[in-house]
Amino acid sequence: MRIEREPAFVLHARPYRETSLLAECLTRDQGRIGVVARGVRREKARVQRAQLEPFQRLELDLLLKGELATLRDAEPVGPVIRLTGDAGMAGLYLNELVVRLTGRQDPNPELFGHYERTLARMAGGEPLGWTLRRFERDMMDALGYALQLDVDASSGDAIDPSSSYYYDPEAGPMPGRPGDPGAIRGSDLLALAADSSPDAAGLSSLRRIMRQVISFHLGGGELRAWRVLR
């Protein structure tokens, strides 16, 4: 199947055979695709390796056959996004998260939009912790694993901002005790639901909760980025 001018981002690329690359790409209409970029490591290649850098929006021409697609052409779209330092690490975490939690050729335009907006927020200097929590929340929703953030899973009552909870990845918020290492304030859950950044303590709690949720959906595994950040 020929695919033309497909909006895409490169998530990860590694050498493939002598002169090629095997790239994992997030596309708008085809989902995550494995793409063989033949000959791009040659000096006079039609498509240069530099055109396939992460975080740059592209339009790809592909020939999709079976599990992998062959790259026919790649054109950068819009300004080059440069993520360095902590933002660069956050971007690599973003890419690993998408690779690990999505299947190939499962179209998800909503996720593509969340990813693109998150890169723009990071490039624009928005706070990284809150930007990543927003993406994690939105990604879970786009994948069909929406977080329950405003209802107590045990009683069905609305979350009390002044109470403490722990988060069960399968059920949602459950009553907790203040001071418990795994506890999170109701106000922090509601802040994430309302897309309103909590204070530093709240962001730390949300980071811990989101790691628990992501690990659950990885079958108890963890991301390489977490080990690096530790």
C-alpha cells in the first residue's frame, strides 16, 4: 500500500544492515509504523539521515507491506524543534513511552495530536513536570485507559480535595491516610482532572502515581528512561 504525505514523527532509529536505518515512527493516520530507510547512511543518499531526527514533524511517502514500511521520501514540515538538556531527556522519555505502550499500525490521530502539542509545550519552555503529567494523562485516555480522577472508586462519592487517597491502577482512587508514602491529596487528583497544575508536592505525587499506572500497563515493567533519571 502506498502512503503519501503522511504526517509523522521519528520516535527512535537504529542502524539497519550496512547503510540503512530502521525507524519507529508515530504517524497521524497509520499509528506507529516500523520504517526501513534504505541507504540513508550513504553520503549521497536521496533522504539524508539528518532529515529523520526525533522531534521534527515530517511528511513521509511510504510503501507499506506487511509489518514494515519502506521510506520513499521525507520532507520536514515547520520549524525545527530543538530539545536540549532536561527537555531533551523529557523528549526521549516521551518517545519511549509511545513506543512501549502502542502497537504497530493501530491508527490514533488523537494521540498524534497530544504528542505534537506536548513537543510544542516543551520547546516553548513550559514546566516539564506538568507538561509530562498532562501528556501521560491524555495518552492513557487516547489508548482507552482513561484515569478516574474525580470519583472515589470504593464509594462512588466525589473526591474530597482535603482527603488523602491511594491510586489503584485498575480501579482508581481509594481512601488513604495522610502521611502514607503512597498517598496523594484529593486536590492533586482534581487538579490533574481540571488541567490545572498543582504545587510542587502535588506534582511529585502525580509523578509517582503515573509511574504506577504506566508500570501496570507495561505488565509490571519499567521504562529505560526511569532508570536513567534515577
